[in-house]
Amino acid sequence: MSGVRGTPGSEAVTVPAEPSGPRPIRVSADRSRCMAAGHCAVTAPGVFDHAEDGLVVVVVPGQSEEEREVLELAVELCPSRALSLSPGTAPPVVGAPRPA
């Protein structure tokens, strides 16, 4: 896994996983909206985690279509509406903190 520590409150944070081919779903999290409720990490622990500051980090931003249902549930359960899904492979984002 790669990533660069950044400052808390970055707009959108993802930590890219090792490349494994094209992924049809891009998962993003807006750390400035995150309230650290933890529903995302409980719902999809292989995708979401929390950094040392307690805010969400997307551990694996590119997901397969088979994961759509659990990802949509995580987005729905997020009380701060910090999560989003979009088509395509997630590009690396500079300034992403590593999960704790």
C-alpha cells in the first residue's frame, strides 16, 4: 500500500492499493465532513479504516462491481454523508494519511 501523510481535514482522501487491474467503482471519502462515527469501517472493513486522527481513510479505493451492495450500504449509513461512489478506478491522492 502507498500513501503520504497529510494534514487533517483534507478535502478527499484515498490511499491507493496495489494495482490489480481496472476496477469499475471508485470509493472516496471527504475527511472535512467525516465525524468519525465508524459505520463505514464496520460495514466494509476491507475498504474503510480510520487514521490516527479518527477520521475515515479509504484503504482500497478501487472496488469491483460485486462489492457495490455493501459499498452503497456504507454510503447510506454514513451520518455525515462523507462517502461517495463513482465509476472508474481511483487515482492516487497526495496527502493521504495512513490508517492507524
